[in-house]
Amino acid sequence: MGYQYRHTAARACGGTGDKVAAFLTLHHTRLGRLNFTRLKGSVREKYLAVAKEAASHAGHFLIENLGKSKDVNYKGSGYFNPVSAVDTGAECIIVDAVSSAFPEHNIVAEEKGGATQSAYTWLIDPLDGTINYLHGYQHFCVSLALIYKGELVLGVVYNPVLGEMFSALNGQGAYLNDRIIRVSREGQVSKSLFSVGLPYERDSRDFQDNLECFGLLAMTGQAVRREGSTALSLCNVACGRFDGFCVIANEVWDYAAGVLLVREAGGMVTDFQGQTFRIPARRNRLLATNGLIHEAVLKKLHDTGIY
């Protein structure tokens, strides 16, 4: 699991390997070109500018290392939840940017940590879609969210392969490369394209429930996809490519930014009981849709006992 921490870039980048460390040195130099103290606009706009800059640099780092040999370890049992030096390196870039700009803020990230207290907390997934990345399947992203006293303030998801920067500020809409986006207008489940996530642990009830959810939507919707990136699936709901997405038992950094994007794009995000999805969730059973099909999908989940 992830940990909470705030530290300097030097501490963050420890143990990433010589090649990764050398590349990080270059990126830390580039990040220094952004003078955080001279950013214009509101405080929240400054948060967003830093998040987008950090995501962009981390994404470039991922692309530069795509297809190269990687030091891979595995969390938990089996080979289902890998973490590589590239994950850690991308995280270093983001942590360096955020902690330099906002040293008083707390950070929750996937790979490393130590604890501190702050009303502001950044949730960072430096590489969502690690298995895709390690296999050279070019569908992965960088995800950042900021919460203030439990409320989502901003979300940024960057797909470096396509150069797509999704961003949202609470109450100000959702954007793709600075153009406003909206969820789809599809009102029929039978014509809807869905995405479904799967948890890492194969012997859990959550895994079986996810498979049942996949089967249900495959039988009742137009089609179902399993992308391997929760953040990108939520972004695809936000911009209307998918009509709905459901997942069970993901981590908070996987879905936080995407949840805000869907909401700001006019969609709906709840748990399987239809209650507002909280960050972090007590039970990570998430349904995100365009809103028009939400009640119908919930009913189908309840009718089959998947809740």
C-alpha cells in the first residue's frame, strides 16, 4: 500500500538506480524553469499549473524509458502488482515539483512514504497502468489529485502517448488540452460502451464481483472494455468515449483525479448503493456514468447481487 510523506527530491529519488537518477537530474533541472512564486491567477490555478507541469515532465520521463530494461519488483502475492524503477522515478519528478512549490502540503503517493499533517493532501499515481507499460502496451498515464479537508480541489491525468492532458478544478468544469469536455448523452444501457476494472488479488471476493460486473455489462450493454488504467477509464467517461465505468477495490490514488473529472464533465459517480462516492471511500465500489444511465445500471447491479 502507499504511505504519506513529504521530503526533498534527494530523499525521494534514493535507490532508483544510476540510469534513472541521471535522467531525473535532467528533469529536475527542467522543472526548475517554472518559477512557482511568479505564477499568475488564483491559488487554485497555481495548484493546477504545478500539477500539469509535474504530470507533463513525469510523462516525458515515462516515454523516454518505454521499452528499456527495468528493475521490477512485485507487491503482494504472485506477479499481478508490479512496481519498477520507472514508477519510482516518475514519482520523484512529481514529488519534487509539488514539494518545491507547496512545501507545507501533505503527499500520498503509491510507492514510498513517511507521515506528516496538513489540510491539503496530494494523491499521486506516477504510473497508472504499470502492467501495460512494462509490456510495451501504450496505454498508461500519470494521475494527480489535490484534496482539502476531504474535498477534491483538482484533478489532473496525463496520457503522454497521445499528449492528452485532462484537468479539472472543483466547480470550474473539466478540460482536455484546455478544451471543455462533457460526458456522453447516451440514455440506453443497451447502446452504451462500458469499461470495467479488475483488482490485483485473484483469490478475493472483490475479483469475483468484478468478473460478475464485467459479465453483466457485457450482456446488457453494447460492449465492454478492460483498459488496465482506472484513471484513463474515468477520463474516457468524462470526455464521452465511454458511457460508464465500474471497479471494485482500487486504491485512492487510482481514482481520485478521475472522479473529479467525471463530476465536472456532468457525469455521476457513486458507490454501488447509489451514495455519493467519497474520497477516500470506505468500500471502493465505484460506478461512474454519464448520469443518464446511472439508475438503470445500479438496478442491474442490485438485481444480480453485485453490491
